[in-house]
Amino acid sequence: MKESQASNITTHIRDEYGAEPEFLWPERYPTYCIFRHGGNKKWFALIGRIEWKSLGRDGGELVDIINLKFDNGQALDFAENTPGVYPPTI
């Protein structure tokens, strides 16, 4: 079975930052998880699956998404320089 992008990102976050996914809404959103900073416990990433049409695209297939928290200025630089990333809403 092909591993999803969400699985790859989850593995990277675990390995790089030692954070484990938390599934806060298992009944309503079973594919959504968050990752928290170890010290202050604030979340820095949300991973889930949504329908492609939710992003204004044609088609009903599901796609992996990630919502990242950045410091000021970092998000715009990341979005402008990373293919396949939708621009941030600031």
C-alpha cells in the first residue's frame, strides 16, 4: 500500500521534534490530528484529509492537508517558495 503524504509528515515530525499526534476529534474528524510543542503545549501543526473541491478544485477525491503555524514572515516565504502550497491567510 502506498504511504500517504500525511504518514510521511507524521514520521518526520516524530523523528525531528519528538512530538506525537493527538487525535482530538476522533468521532467527527478521525483523520485530523495535531502536534504540540513540548514546552508550552501550543499546537504547531494540524494534519487531516479533505475533499479536493474544498480547495476550489474539481473532483471529489480526498487529499492530505497540513496547517502549520509560523512566526511572522515565515509563512509567506514558505508558501511562495514551496510548490503545491496554498498561500497563507494572514
